[in-house]
Amino acid sequence: MVQEAFLLPELRARVRDLDTPTPLDDHFLVRWLRARNHDLNKAEQMLRNVREQQQLRSRITTRFIVQLI
């Protein structure tokens, strides 16, 4: 979509600071834009929230495994 071509660089710039296990390629970011009907603010917030939850789960899992050892 034409709209996505304009929004994609902006979303990429907004989430550049995120530490993600996978690269923030076009396909990955377009999925977040589409999930929030091309609303940049909502797409960014959703991506940040999901990444925060992933990091929290990772820390909890790591602590749990360490306790088991």
C-alpha cells in the first residue's frame, strides 16, 4: 500500500531503540501497522508493550532456571 510506504520509515525510526531478537525488517513492521489500522502511535505502543512483555518473561524464565540448577 502507498500509505504503508510512507509510514514504514517513521515507525522504524520510532522503534529503533528497541532491543529485539529479530531484525526490524519491512515485513515485520508492516504487520504491526496493519494490526493497528496504520495508526503510528498505536502500532508503536503495541510493539513496545509486546517487547516489554517478552523481556519480562525472559527474565522470569532465566531466574526460574537458575533456581532449578
